[in-house]
Amino acid sequence: MDEENWTTAAAVLGLAGRLIDGVQAGMSARGFSDVRPAHGFAFARISAGAATNADIAEHLGITKQAASQLVEQLVGRGYVVRHPDPRDARARLLELTDRGRACTAAAEEAAAEVVEGWRARLPAEGFRALRAALVALGPPGPLRISWR
Amino acid sequence: MDEENWTTAAAVLGLAGRLIDGVQAGMSARGFSDVRPAHGFAFARISAGAATNADIAEHLGITKQAASQLVEQLVGRGYVVRHPDPRDARARLLELTDRGRACTAAAEEAAAEVVEGWRARLPAEGFRALRAALVALGPPGPLRISWR
DNA sequence: CTCCAGTGGTCAAGTTGGTTGACCATATGG
DNA sequence: CCATATGGTCAACCAACTTGACCACTGGAG
């Protein structure tokens, strides 16, 4: 029983790892080889609108300094622009550039591609059940990256 | 459709992240707060028997130098011992100490605990299907950690 | 209005987990 | 016996993140 649970846990980790690798490969194939998974999560928050540096930090579970560095990379690579927040002179609102939007679209495609691979390897009912279970278990906490 | 696939992918990543965090918490609760997930995967390989430094490197998908550092930590913390390989004077076989075995047992317990939580939150049939899908999708490649 | 605790952001330095590259010792097949 | 491959180490470097100090602005209490 414990044994069974352990292998289940290992399977989830393995699946997640292969998912990450697959998406990364798909991104490279689409011409975005300068983005990491963490960037993707930042994109997700930014495209949701009205994101600040601190929002990113909280969303990714990292310090605001680390978030600042991460955003700086995205700005430097042309994915994101910072502009002043009309409501708060301290804050700077983040927004995706066209390139940034193209990148998020590519990420969604790449992820969908991997998931389609799963669908193809499972009976229809099995895939549906997998999705249902994942959704049921997924009350989204902050999306922790970088488990060192 | 793509949208659905994307959320599925995100759910897997979220689940894996919470699994890692949960296991880490369980390990701390059991008195093993000086081990990281990567150590756990190394333990798994070592307890399988006849493991060398290079085996660890391959199993974790890191360089042999990184594996050496990792093993060095485990030795320093009393989880692993190195002794000469009777078959090959260059190699050093790795073996778990009692403490190392206790640690792997704790890890399995902690992981099982998290998975039991999943079981409790799903209908019996849903959990069974989840497990079946994970197993079907899980032809274990090397267990990549550290996706930065 | 003034003060002040709280928040958004930055700068600087340090830690950590990994990399690459050079190297030695032993193994192994011609 | 030699050539090449493999296990391991040492040393230097790098990237991602942390901690700590700090400044600028906010917003409520007096």
C-alpha cells in the first residue's frame, strides 16, 4: 500500500518532469529558447492584467528581489514592458509586448502538444478520468518553482 | 481544446509542486530537514544496490561532478558510506547507512501520506483511474530534477 | 497637516547547486 | 603493450535565488 502510494508519487514527479522537458523542447522548436519555466508562470500572471513586481513574487513564491531580476530579464529580452502605475507612484505595472504574447501562445501550444501526446496514449475514458482527477485535486496554491 | 490542455498541464505542475512541498514538510516533521528532493532520488538509486557516482549522475540527469558533490553531502551527513569496488579499483560503491535507510523509509511514508490525501479527496473510482493513467504514462526516463 | 508604520521597488553582497574543463588512475580490447 | 574509454577529483566559473539595507511613496491616526 505504501509501496503503491510511493510509486504513484514517483509517477507524478516523472510526468511533471517530462512535461517540463517537452514544453521546453516545443518552445525551442518555436524559436523561444531564451525562456525558462519560471518565465512562463510570470507570463501567466502578467497576462492576467494589472501585475506588479510584488504580484509576480507572490505568485511564484519567491522574494520580490528575485522577481525583480526575473522581470528584468523579460524586459531585456523584449517580452515585457514596465510603465508607471497611475494609481501608485511607487509601483510599475507590467504588460506583455507583442513578442510576449506570441511567447505565451507558443507555450500554450507546446503544452497542449504534450498533453495531446498523453491523450493519444490513453483510452479516451482514462484520459477523461485523469483530467477530472487533476482538476478535482487542483485548488491552485501559489505555483512553486525551483524546489532546491 | 488547447485551453483545456493548458489547464491540464498546469494542474500536473501544480500537483507535483504540492507533492514536493508536502513530502518536504513530512520529512521535516520526521526529523530529516537536511535533505532535498534530489537526495531522495539519489537514495532511490543507491538502495537499488551497486550504485556508483556515475550511476547517480545518469539517474538524476546531472554531471558526474554535481553527483559527486551531492554524494559528498550525503556522506557528510551520515546517510551514505563509500567503500571500494572489488571489481574496479577506480570506482567506489555507495551504500546507505542505517540512518540513510531510516531516511528513505521516512520519505516513502511522507510521500504515501500525501498520496493518501489525494485518495481521500477523490471518489474511489477516480483515484483508481488516476493511478492507472499515471502508470500507463510513466515509462520512467531519468528523473530530471532542477529545471532551471 | 504631520507623523509614521506599511508597502513597492532597488542595490549590493553572499549562498548554493549546478556547469565546464583539465587532469589522474585504472580498465579493456586490439 | 599501447590506445582509447571510463570513474573520479580538483578548480574555476555561472546563474538563480537569498538576505539585508535602503529609499520613495502611501494612507491612516492623531
